[in-house]
Amino acid sequence: MTRPAGTAASLARRVRALGGEAVVLPGLALRAADDAQAVRAALNEARRADIAIFISPAAVRYAWRFAPTLAFARRTLVCTVGTATARALHRRGVADVLTPASTQDADGLLALPQLARVRGLTVALIGAPGGRDTLRTTLRRRGAALARIDVYRRTAPRWTRRHYAALDASPRPRLLLVSSAEALANLATGLPAGLVLALRDAETVVSSERLAILAREHGFSRVHQASSAVTDDMLAAAVRALSRHRL
């Protein structure tokens, strides 16, 4: 599994509960944004935005690290693309959070009627640089006054010999769970050649059609698409992939 460093403990426990052996190989590392003063000022402005969108649980964690008393105006519509991010907000006292019930991604959020007519509204998009531009470009096209607040950044992980040894010793068949294009690229280009070849032969579970295409472009031959990046959906796809080896 390739969740960012330090964020995969819950998923690893789920894998072990299903009888698997979890090897956490971080595909990304997360770092706080460099300009703390600018971030705090932007978050202070976001308190009064018409709409505030958090793109990930990490966005919530880092936003409150910069602004521990962050609270939004009553009229502010607080949104997320997934339930894990909504839970992170609930833990910080944000009770009313809008989350898509269909597909938990940018497309699902943009399909909601509350985001259909945003012309002239101020929208704070809280997250990190990079990733898909779907939210930014669509909201701007719909006429929103968009303020992007990057509270963290993604970097390449620092792998150690311990990571390499755990991956090399992992049992077959291997299952690789990936929900980030950046993590996939880091694995395909940053690992030692022998381990890259081993991963390309694994049953690779990805969270979207876009990632499935990228995985094949990177040489991964056994690609399975989950219905979303939600843990339950990723694990369900992994179980289906593993069933191929039990026929």
C-alpha cells in the first residue's frame, strides 16, 4: 500500500484483519507549507468565504496546525470530496459538512446542486499544489472567485533499506494498492530496478480510470480498478483481484 508516510496504519490493520500481510511503502511524504504567515492570513480570510472545500484529511490536519482556532461563519458551506475528510472536520467541531454520496471525488462534489451555481461566490479551496485541476478549473469556469490555500505540499518519500527488505520478502501473490498518480510515479521511477519489476508483476489496485491508464503506461500489467479511493472499495477490489489466484 502506498498511502503517504504515517497515514496507512488504519488500512494496514484492515488488511491484517482480512488475513493479509501489510507492507507499508509510502508513495508520498507530506510537508507543511513553507510560508506560515501567508497561510494563516489566507485561512483567516477563508473563515468568511461562501464555500470552503477541503480536498483531503491532510488538508484538515495542516489547516488546524496553522490555525488551531479555525472556525467558519454560519453561512459558509463547508465541503469535502470524501467521508474521511468529513470525519476529520467533525473531530474539529465542524458539524455540517457537504460530501457527495455517489462518487467520492471531485466529479462527485461538482455534481451536487449546491456547487452548480457559484457565480460571484467566494470559494476557498484548501489543500496542496499538484493533483487534478478539476475542482479549480470547473469552479472558475462556473464564475466563482476562487482562493487556493495550499496548507501542505507533497514530496517524494524517503525509503530505507527496511522498506526494500520488507517489500522483497513480502509473500506472493502481491497486491499493490495505489490511490495517487504522484505516488505511482514515485514508485515507478524511484525504487531500485529489481523492486520496480516485482511491483509491475503485482495485482495492482487503483482508485480511478485515470490511474488505471497511468499504471499501464508505467508498465504495470495486472491493473484492477476500484470504484473509489475509499478504503472499503479499495479492499473489495483487492479481494476480487486475489480471487484470481484461488481458482
